Amino acid sequence: MLNGIGNGIVLDWEAQECTSLDGGQLLNDKVDGDPQYLPPGNSVISWTGTVVKLVVTPNWRFL
């Protein structure tokens, strides 16, 4: 659950940090709940309110 995030938020679940879009402000207090994981395959993301844009950027790693 996200509340009061202003113009946007970056959710870095691996680092367990939430920041403003420019990285200048820590927004961990605006997020309620545990870090989320999107498993391979289809996932459903939903919201209420005035969301204008949602961008999901994979953080894939190769060994």
C-alpha cells in the first residue's frame, strides 16, 4: 500500500528502499506492507486513485 507519494516513487525491493523519482528523498514511511516479488509469468497489478503511469523495470541478473 502506497500513500502520499507525490509525483512518484521508486520501489527497490532488493535494496528494500523506496525513494522519490530523482532519488533525493527517502520515502520508506509512505509504503505499508512487505516487499513484493513478481514471479515469472503473468501478474496482476491494480490500484485506486489517480495513477497516471506505472513502469515495471525488471532487475534481472545473469551468473
